[in-house]
Amino acid sequence: MYVLVEIKGRQYKVEEGALLEVDKIDKDAGETLEFDSVLLVRDGEQTKVGTPYVAGAKVTAVLEEQVKGKKIVIFKFKRRKGYRRKQGHRQQYSRIKVQSITA
């Protein structure tokens, strides 16, 4: 059984016990999260597609930890002008573990 769920504007394919890295959620580690914006439910041979969401479907997850992504470097320059700018960035993510899917 798997579902497609929308979390902070992005869609994720979720199964029970899966670990996901989603955009940072401002909660503490160990807190329980519930997402009711389920777009699709696939259970064996049956598929339920929401318009836009499936009624009564819910995903329960636990916030494991807050992590930072890989560092990226933004480098701008203009040739022959002496213009160079270097900037780094690390995106923050929340790692969540899916506990149950209720359809």
C-alpha cells in the first residue's frame, strides 16, 4: 500500500516505515505529525484518486531530526571586469518517519 501525499507544496510517494526528507517543519524532534492532504491511495489492485484530496485518508509520521543538505556554491563573475562573487548555501530539511497510513 502506498499513497501520494502533499507536504508543504511538494508531492511524495509514501509507504509505511519510509524515511522522508521534506522541507523544514518548525517542530521539535519526536513530535507526531498528521497530513490529511492525500492525493492518491493505491491498495493492492484498487486505486482511489482524490478531487483534489481523498476524503478520510491520513498519514501519521514522527519528526526524527532536523538536518542540513549538501553545500552548494553560487559563483558569479563577469570576464575582464574584476567582478567575482562567491556565496554558499545549505538547505535545511526535516527527516520524518511514516508510522501509519489510514485510508
